[in-house]
Amino acid sequence: MRRDYRIAEQPKIMIIPMIDIMLFVLVFFMVSTIYMVQLNTLPVNLPAAAAAQRETKPNLISITITEQGDIVYDKDTLPVENLAERIRSSLVADSETVFVLRGDRKAFYEDMATVLDALKQSGARHVSIATELKGR
């Protein structure tokens, strides 16, 4: 007696599970790209305090906001009205200038937002916020 090893029926292709998997993959990529793109935000580098790193680029300009709300632009105290003009002149000299924003812990958030707004209006592309390492 011989066995017949040929398949009597053609295998069925289940299309519904494939559609489910493709839909899942599509949703996964849509959601992941939303988190990769920052909409309506400033291009600001915000390092975590535990992993703070020293900026090593050659042209760094620090903008410090004191507890009283004074703005110190690279060792010169400036009024807010002149800040954007000073930033533009630095960017004309070197468009790859990195601005490091150093705010006192007790400085008002409004003062920080004013400086960030001036940086954005002036066209600054490289902005960092200075932090201290934890445990100091």
C-alpha cells in the first residue's frame, strides 16, 4: 500500500491577519515619528543635570540671568531692548555661534522666556542651557 504525499487542497492565504499586522506597523511608525519631530519648539539643547557636559565649541557666548533679573551678555550688562541687536551682530560675525543660557535658580521664568524669545527672533540656531552636575 502506497501513501499519497501530494496535498489534496491548496493552502489558504489568510488575508485578515496580514491586514491587522500592516495596520499595526503603520500606526507604530506614525506614532513614533510624532515623537521624533518637535513641532513649534525652540531648537534648544536641554541636558539632564546628572549627565551635564561641557560645551567644547570654539565660539561660545554666555547669556546670564541674575536673581534680580539683570541680563549679562558675555560679561556686559545689557537692557532687554539691546539684547536682540547684540545677538544679531554676533551671528553676523559667526553663524555657528553657540549661546549658553545660564539662569540663576531664583530667576523668574519670564526673564528666561524673554531671552529665549530674543534668541529665536535673532535667528540663533545653537542654544544650550547650562546646568550643574548633581551632587555639587
